[in-house]
Amino acid sequence: MSETTTEPGTPAVWRVVLVDDHAMFRSGVRHDIGDRVHLVGEGEDVPTAVAAIIAAVPDVVLLDVHLPGGGGVEVIKQVAAIEPGVKFLALSVSDAAEDVIGIIRAGARGYVTKSISADELVEAIGRVATGDAVFSPRLAGFVLDAFSGAIDVASIDEDLDRLSVREREVLRLIARGYAYKEIARELFISIKTVETHVSSVLRKLQLSNRHQLTRWATDRKLV
């Protein structure tokens, strides 16, 4: 992968592909860091992301975790089969343990949340490009817990694989104490749809009630 420099002694300008399904967010990132990195491609779902990455072979891919077509994990898997040297930095609104662990297990070199500042993001890109691993402080604990055995990673993956992305969102909000009405407003869905998702989650996880669901999520540090 290539590294571009300007005058001798100045910082490297890293070649970056930006992957996120929200066009406004991509526009914001371009505005905030576009003069400090070389944005060489963008993607909005798994197919467009893989195509952009393979075409550009960037130094770093800024990758959202939740994407149409299979998510960030699927992007990493497909790219790794063709260009195994590409480095990924997850950039997501999610700070859930299962998202962090899942994307790192797939091969990402770091995970930062979208609350990160532009300066911090540019620094993180450079660190990942040069081989470091980068995590937002709270998220680093999830990775350490996973490796220490404090989190049963295999159990998390197996159980959560049964749930759709929407069901995971509902699960997380239930565990955080949200009422059905609040969940409906947060996710822009009807209360009836929330009830349907909760019933499905309880059935798939073989739990009986909201209290058990909350404890299940808390024990796995999903909230």
C-alpha cells in the first residue's frame, strides 16, 4: 500500500477509503479531515465498499460496523480474500461490546466511536496505517475482557447471530431501561413493532421476560 508525502519532514498523507451508509456523515468526514488525508474512495454498503477498496487499495479503511448487505465484518472478509494487507479502522456510533469484539475478531486494527474529534481521527488513521491498534478508552476494556476470558466471546457470537440488526438495537435499548414507547420513538417504528421484536428476541434467546433479557445483556456487557 502506498504512502504519500509532501515536503520532507511533513506528516504522511494517508490514502483512505470511507465506508458509511449515511451520505451526510461521509460528507462531514470529508469536510473535517479531507485536507489531511487523501480520500480515494467511498462505499455505502457491502458491495460498493468492497469494490472501492479493491480498486484503490488504501492504507486505511474507515469502516462503519452496521452496513446494508452484511455489515462491516462481511466487508473485511471479502477484502481480506483479495487484498489481505488492507488495514481497517472501525468508526461507529455503536459502543456495544458485541460490535467491538465482532469487528476486531474479523480483522480490524482499531475501533473508535463517531464522537471522536477530527484531530483524534486523523491521528488514529496514522497509527493504524503504521501498524498500531487504536481504541476509544472504554472500548479497549471490551477487547481486554474478551482476551482475558471475562467475556464469553463464543457465547456472545452464537447467541447474537440469531438476532437481526434491528432486534439487537431493541435488545440494547430494553436493557438500558427504555419503555416500549421510547424505543419506538428512538428507532422510528411503531410500538406494535417493538413488541414484535421483543417477543422474537425472548424466543430466540430462550428467555421469559424483560428482567431476564436485561440481566442477559448486562452479564455480557452489551449495555
